[in-house]
Amino acid sequence: MNLNSIIGVIIAGTRNEEVVIGQLIDSIHAQNYPKQLIDIFVVADNCTDQTAVVARRAGAIVKERFNTEQVGKGYALDFMLKFIEKEYSHKKYDGYLVLDGR
């Protein structure tokens, strides 16, 4: 990849991470890479706290997921990838970085 590559950062392991999710998003924004070429996606997965609110305020694209039968990072990642394909396929990401919320 080069400095013209469009990157999607997916934070999929976020369940009740309101205390740390803003710091993680801020850290991504602080990287030496053109901000307009990075989209940060957060799955607020079965959260009972303010993870989604904090992530949105920090500038992430947030989808909330509530499914108590299909639990875990794999399901959350699949959920987000389907959302990106449906709503953001026009951006033609050159790559994805997958992170955990912690």
C-alpha cells in the first residue's frame, strides 16, 4: 500500500468498551497517514454501556449489533463486513486493518 490507499479500520471486539474506545480511535487518527483516506468502523457488539456514543463522538462509523445467540468477534466482524459491502462498496478500500476494542 502507498499513501493513496483507502483503508478501512474495523474495530470488531467492542463490548462495553466505553472507557477505552475513544482513546483507540484517537490513536488511529494520530497516525501519520492522510485522514481522508481512513474510515474507522466500530461494531458496538451487545453493549450495555455508552461504547457506541463514545465511538461516534470520536469520529467512527458505528453499527450497533444485538444478538445474544451469535456472540463473539467473528460474528461482529461478519456483521460489519456485510454492512461495509452494502453501504461503502463505492469507496473500494485497498485494505482493512482489524483491531480489537481493547
